[in-house]
Amino acid sequence: MDRPGEPDRPGMPAGGAAWDERSREVLTGAVAHAGTAAEGRADPAGAGSTPAPPARKGADAAPGGTRTAPFRRGNADPVKSLLHRHRELCERAVDPLEIAAGLEARGVTDRTAARFRHRDVFSLAEELYARVPRDGAPVPSPASARGPRVRTGWVLLTLLPGALAAATLTGLRLVHGEPGLPVTAAGLLALAAATRAALRRGPLAAVPGPVPWRTAAGTRAWTLWLLGYALLGDGLLRTVVAGGPDAPPTGAPDGPWPMTAAPVLALALACAPAAWCAHLLAAGARRRLAGSRGLEDFTSAARPLLAGVLVLFLGALTGLLALCGTVLHESAAYPQGLALGALLLLARLLVAHRRRHAPLLALGAAAVAEATALALLLTARLPGCAFLATPVQTVVDTWGPGAVPALACGAAALALLVHALRTLTRASAHAPAGAPE
């Protein structure tokens, strides 16, 4: 007879039913010797019975002298047994903590979780949350481990913001005088609508669910400020440093506040690379989640994946900045463009994976830093307040006006990257949610 402590031994029964039986034995207490249990039932008085072997010391010895069945490392996946036994709990849970509470209520302890190669019940609950879909969604098949499929709809939508931004700038170049204002307004409205549509479908789309109104409105407001500053901020800062609109900087034929359109156009065109990078992150995370044997394995594989996706996007954005600078005969503004692009991508990836609070704080901090720089320069004109402009004046004189948004967005992007390496590398962040692609 096969011993219950050897689930990987050749000849053992395979399939979900066999593992479900093994899980039931482990979770309900201990696995007693099969021969001893049968003889004890046949001879209650104990006559002629064979004494049970003593419990082993170490991990297999449970309280009360009973013997439990350890899981050996091999091709078998012991967590699958819990997927069958506790499927209803996992499907109804809204987060891993709810699964952990349910498991503890059913008698699962940290010692039991250790037999499933997890350090505690919360780690085990997080893997169960990641591997079981909610809301009655079907269980992902091995073929679906490749991640979401590429669909024509979201591919075309990601190209639309760049096309509309290019059309708007072309119209402004062709139209001079008063008609330029209606063209600008129409172009901005069309660009905003196209960007919203691109972010509502595809890999950049957020998971459906209730979102606080202040969080959504704040994220949009800070994003619009950062984009507006990328378009007009350098010219405005240069004008304020020079002494005001009465003394416009040299080489500004369009007025005292010249636009810097190259970074904004590059960011609009970068919607397509951002969507593809998000798709690569989702597909790679699904593959690693299906092939990992524990949360540590998944985390160690997801971190270089996230870093590689960010580097790939920054490489594509660098090429777009160079192209737009050449076409528009402007400075490519690499530092501030790359910093803002990295900040926006990381913020959107976190929002798409149900992490909304940190992007709001990071975007707000960058916007407040840019606004503070302008406010300090303007406040320094008051009597006795000239010292307030010293920090900003030093930065502008040393590295130029583009250093202000580069430092603000770069610091926010770095903080958001540290947060993303802790949250987006968790298995629960890539759990199937049944969201439409």
C-alpha cells in the first residue's frame, strides 16, 4: 500500500480528486497509519492490533503525537488541492486578507501553510487569490497563461492620440492669427477624447470597480497640469526669470510664452509604446504566475520584467523625442520628457492594477513642485522677499529652465518605481479579474 507521505511516488492516483483528498487529510488534522486505523475499527478492544509507528520528530510531528503528510518538492503542485477545496471562498474574496480570514476560520494555521511551501497563512492566501478568478470567471487554461490577446481595437486607439496631436500642430503651423485659437481648442478637445478612449480599453485600462471621485478627479487634474507645464512651463519660467512679459527671452517669435511642443507630441505618440509595454508586462506576469511554485519565485521573476518594460518604453520615448525635435525644429528636451514619460507610465500601470493612491500622490507632488518653483520666483518680487528665488534661480542658471520639471518628475517617478517594484511584483496584482480587453 502506498504511504500517505509520498504524493509524488509513481503509481499514486493523479488528478484533482486525489489532491483534494490529500488536502482534506492535511487540513482536518493528521494522517494516521492506514493499517492501524483499519485494525482499530475491526478490533475495538485492541486485541491483535498492530501498534502505530511513533510520530517522527521535526516538521512531520503534529501536536498530540499524530503524524502529518509532508509535501515533497517535485512536479506536483500542492496548492491545487486548495483551489478545489476552497474555490467558493477564493472566488468571492475581494482581497487576499479575506481568503486568509476564511482559511483561519476553517482551521488552517501557519504550520499548515508551511506544508504548502508558504511562510504563513497570508502568503498562502495571496497565491490563492492570484490563481483563482473572481466573479464567476472561468478558470484560466494553460493556453491562457500567455496573457491577454492583442486586439485590433485597442491597437488603433493607442495610435489615435499621436495622430490627432500631429494634426493639431500641423493646423497651427498652417493657420496664423485669430483662427489659431479655435484650431487649438478643437485639437485639445479631440486629443483629450482620444486619450481617454485609449485608456479605457486594452492593457492600459483600469480594472472596473468603484473609484472615489476625489481620487479620479485629482489624478486627471495633476496629469493635465504636468502636460500643460511640459507645453508652456519652460517658456513661462524663462520669462519670469528674465523679468516678466515686458522682457521676453531672445528667440521667442510666438510671444512672451513660447510653446515647447516636441515633448508633448512625443508623449502623445508614446501612447502606443506604453500600451505594448503594458501588454508585455501582463503577458509575462501571467506566464510566470502559471509556472511559479511560490510567491518568492514569482517576485524574483517579475522584478526584472517590470524593469525591462520600463527601459523598453524609455528607449522608444527617446527615439520619439529625437524625431519630434527634428521635425518641429525644437530642442528634444530629453531630461524632462523622459522623466515625465516614466512618471506617467508607472502611474498608469499602477492604476491599471488596482493601485490608485500612490499615483495620485506622486503626480500631485510633481505638479506642486513645479507650481512652487513659479510661485517662489513671483513672490521674490515683493519687497524683502528676493531670497525666496535663490534656489530656483540657482537651478535655472546652472542647468536651464528644463531642470525644474526634470527634477520634479524624476523624483516622483523614482519614488513611484520603488513602490511599483513592491506592489506590481506581487502575485495578487496580476490576478485574473475578467476585465474586458
